[in-house]
Amino acid sequence: MKYKVGDIVPYRNTRSNIKHAKIISFETVDNGKIWFWGIDTVTGAKVWYPVHQSEKLDLQT
């Protein structure tokens, strides 16, 4: 995992638009994957998103 708390990372919202969020914490879910809690940089909305998906989006942009 290359992200740390405070990083600005990409995520895909429910409308499939790519947005950015500031990471506030990490959590490991039941299947062993790591997800992050974050705050959207524009709207201030809470974000709950898998780190591995965010890393894929980071490679695409």
C-alpha cells in the first residue's frame, strides 16, 4: 500500500465520476482488503472506498 493518512487519492463515486478524497483512516474488512475513510476534497462528504481500487484509478490518471 503506497498511501498514508492525509494523502489526496482518487475514487469513483456512485455516478462513476472520478473524484478525490483526503484519507483520514484505514480499516481492514473481513476479506482482508484494506479500505479507507476519507473526506471529499470538493463537497466535504464522507468517503468509504477500497484502497486497491483507488490505486488502479491512480495508475489510469
